[in-house]
Amino acid sequence: MNRAFQNRCIVLCLVLVTLLSALSARLVQIQLVDRQRYAASSSKAFHRVERITAIRGMIVDRNEEPIAKSIPVASVFVDKNHLMDPKLASFGLAYMAASTDQEWQNLSAEDRVRRIYSVRGAILTRETPDDIVQKHLARVISLLARPLGLRRDEMRATIENNRGKWFPIAKDIPDDIAERLRDIVDENYLQGIAFENSIKRWYTNPNLATHLTGFTGEVEEKSETGKISYHMAGRFGIESSEEEFLAGRDGRREHRRDSRGMIVPGKASSLLPPRAGLNVKLTIDLGMQAIVEEELDAGLAEYKAQRGAVIVMDPKTGEVLAMVSRPHFNLNDKKDLAESSFNYAIQAKYEPGSTIKIIPTAAALEEKLVTPTTVIYCPRFLQENRFTVRDGHSGGMLTFEQIIQKSNNTGCWKLAKQLGVKRYYSYVHGFGFGARSGIQLSGENPGTANVPKLPVDFSRSSYGYFIGVTPIQMATAYCVIAGDGRLLTPRIVKELVANDGTVVEEYPAETRGQVISPDTARKMRDALHKVTQLGGTAQKATVPGYKVCGKTGTAVRHDPKLGGYIDGTYVVSFAGFMPADDPAFVCYVVIDDPKTTEVKRYGGTIAAPIFSKIATRLASHMNLTPTEPIPDSLAKSP
């Protein structure tokens, strides 16, 4: 045999063996090494998971009146991978052609499917892929544009100009319309159109308890495949703080397509039902909330102010019965949200003025430094080493109760000085100042109650300056006096309730500490009652038929940007409760920067009258039994 020919045969065999070995190695790699990766990739092409959105729990008031509830809606998505696939798109064209046949109505379901496949084969044979895709797209637009509320040209432009492969074309469609659209898609074998169920939040009284209730928003999620979906999540207020309970757990429905693109019926295991969220029962009473909001709005208008808050609490349990902040917004349309979302009731920090005087007075009583009848000399000007404490409204020999009744600065400073910085500030912190109250709402401001290093700052803290408070802290502090001397955690959530009415969790009263004794609290109530009587600073806070306790506060507004104080601007407030002997509620009113010129801008002339109007209506709403005789002139009035 020719030696050269033999060598060529050997080389050829070696080449063939090498190529076949490489091919075999590749087959081994595909079958064994990369099998799972390719299987997963293949599965993704034919596997779809549809999320079944859980119904978000309701928010209701203490009487189970709905505040927020969920409405089932759906979003319509375009899947361009299927919409632009001629093999899948041909099904829609095949159905359109087959269903116009005269025999169509007489065919059984199985015969109709066979007819569609027969017509589809002919379409794939005679038409180009691009023609099939374009005709199918035109069919999709003609059937869906009008139900979606879109013009045909608008829908086409949205689909063709979007570079994404998966994107929404319509969102928040009512459930009945979504069902009709699903029927159109299924009956007409339309491809590339998918639906995702979701929930739209609806607020029954969108202008009531806005900051307290809060709102939800859409959160965008992107899967590993790049698919975008949306789900609802709480963004503010109770909707945010109770998100883990309200949200529930979404379910899912899985389905697969066969090699021809048709949906394969799933197994029972492919369905995971959703779990509905829990209903959140609040402590507030919507009737009381409406009263408070109406009277605060009227007061702000009368006294020409834009900002303020009112908090009503039960001093025995710490439950918040009503909480209002202004300015506010509409929960359903959320207009002016950026300007009005600040929750004044828990986020505003300001110097309170004389409402803070319950601390030096209650502490002095508790430490037995004074009795209610102790007489103290209270000059109008008290000169210390390097500063002066002034009180231009009252002075002279005053009893302990008169110091409170007349809101005397020098008297309160003398009591605080007897206590000393360390002991005095133990009561400041004991009443809850300088720390978050623990209310079940996010964004609460802790205020400031730093122990002063300078005597002048110590003196100012005894009559309402140098210390920064929030309305919720003030309301909680007055619950100490109106109650039995305990500092309670303010509660806004009463219960978590399942859809079948089962109470999943209750939130009982929570004590943060015993600040003063019940006896001291009783003596303070007696003194605070005199504040609303003749000679007191809050005579406009009275409520016919009831003994009212309270304390006024007026402070020049601090300038947070430049420091110092802004002349001619004030924060005015009144903290009150009634009936005096067994208080049913504490009501704290604060108005920021009233600009009226009709009355002097004091807590006793602005905040106290607002309290009086609120308390009068609350007493009727709560069916409180009068404790005092009602004057004939008022009893006979219509």
C-alpha cells in the first residue's frame, strides 16, 4: 500500500476521532454537567407563575366602623415574548378564521380545537411570520382597546414604543371589567396579554383621621427574569406601622405551556391560596374624631392659624380616642401631600410654655416640700446671680394652688429650685419627656429634655422653655394627673381581628412607670380645677354641668433656623380633662402661630375656648352624667 496514502488515512481517522471525542464530551457536559441549567432555562420558557394578591385587612374604629378597606382590581400586562411570537400569535388568527365558519356553532368543544389547529397549520404555511404578528397585534388592539379605555392608536403606540418585554398597559382596573377582559382574551385565543390581580385601597372618610390612618403605595418588584410586578405596601400612619399584619400573604397560581404554546392544566399543587391580612381595630371613635376635627378647623379659621393638633385620650387606659393634625390631606386623591403630610400631633417639637408647670408643682407635692395650702412669696421679678425670672401677671403671697391657678413663673421656679436639678429632671423624664411615647405610629419625635448645665436654663425649664415637647407627650403627661399617677403608653391599636371575627391579639394598657402617687394626682386635680374658675387663666375652658381641670400654655415661638425667638409669634395650648373627680378623657389642644387680632394670643383665650367646645360635644357623645348644676340660662336655651 502506498505509504503516503496510509498516512493520509491515519490523519483522517485521527481528525474524525478527535471531532467525535469533542462531540461526545460536549454531549456528556450537556447531559450531566449542565443538565440542570438547561432544564431550568427550558422550564422558564414554558413556565409562568401568576401572583394571587392577598386581600389587605381593613382598618376600623373601636366601634368597628370601616376606615380603610380593599377593593379587588387588576393590572393588564403585555408580554412581548408571546405577543411577537408568530407560532403563538397564529392561534389568535386561527380562531378568528375558524369561528366565522358556518359550521362553527354546531361543533363540539373538541372539534373546535381540532379546527383551530387545522386552520393554524394553513396560516403558518401560507403567511410570513411578520404578517402573522402584525395581524394578531391588530386583533388584540381591536378587541381590548375600548374596554381598557384607550384609543387604538394610543394602545398601539404604547406597545410598539416600549422597549421592555414585560410592562403594564393598564392598572387598577375594576374586578368586573378585568373578568370581562380575561374572557375576551381566553375566548379569542389572544396571546401576550397577562393579568395580575391586585388590591386598591379605599378610605371611607378620606378627610378624617388622615395622619393617623395613613396610606398605601405601590412597590415595584423585578424578578430574576426581569419581569416587573407591583404590590401594595403601607407608606404612612397605621397603614405603615401595622403593615406586617394588614398585608397578609400573597398566593400563586402556576401554569405551563406545551411545545405549541398552549396552557397545560396544572396540578392541585400548582395553586397556593392567598392568606388575607388581619383587620386592625383602632382605639379611636370616629364620632369623637369628627367632633374634634370640626372644632379644630373652626378654631383655626377663627384665630387665623394654619397648624395645630388636638389629642383626646382615656387616662385610665392610655387609649387615643381622637387625634387630629392640621394641615391635612385627602387620603384617596393625596393632593397637597408634600405640604400636609407632617403629623403635628407626634412630630412637632416646640417649647410648651406654662402647661409644663404640672412637673415642678406635682414633684414638690410628691416630695412633700409643700401642701396645697402652703403660702409662698412670688415676686414679679426674681433676681438670681446672673439672670432674672419674671412674671408680669401675678405676684405676692400665693398659696401653692394659686401658683397653679395664676400660672406664676417665679413660684414654679422656687419649687423647682427646692427640688434641685437632678431630682427635678427625674420627674421631667418620669412624665415621659425627652423620649418617644411608644405610640404605634412611625416618625414620632422624641423631643428634647436634656439636663441643663446652666442655672438660667434650669429656671426656664420650670415654666416651659428650654425643653422641647410634642403634643402626644403633653397629652400623655396630663393622663398621669387625670389618672392615678401612672405614666401610660398611648395606644392607638386596640385589637387584631381575623376575617371570621376571631381576636388574634389584644393590646392591654401598658404602664411605663408610677410617676406620682394617686393622692398627689388627686391634689393636683383639685388645684387644676381652680385654673378654670374665677381668678384662673382658663375661665373660657368651662363646660356647663361639669367640673373641668386644666392648664394653659403660651410660649414665644423659637426660630429653628436662626436661633432665638420670633417676636409676635406664639404657640398657645390648653390641656384639660373632665369630670374633675373621675376624668373620662384628657384633651390637649395646641395652636401654632395664631395671627388673630380679635383677642390676645394666649392659651386661655384661644386654645381654652376650643377645648370648651370640643369637651361640651364629647360629653354629650359619651353620655357623661353632669356633676354640677347647669345654669338656668343655659338649660332653657334651645
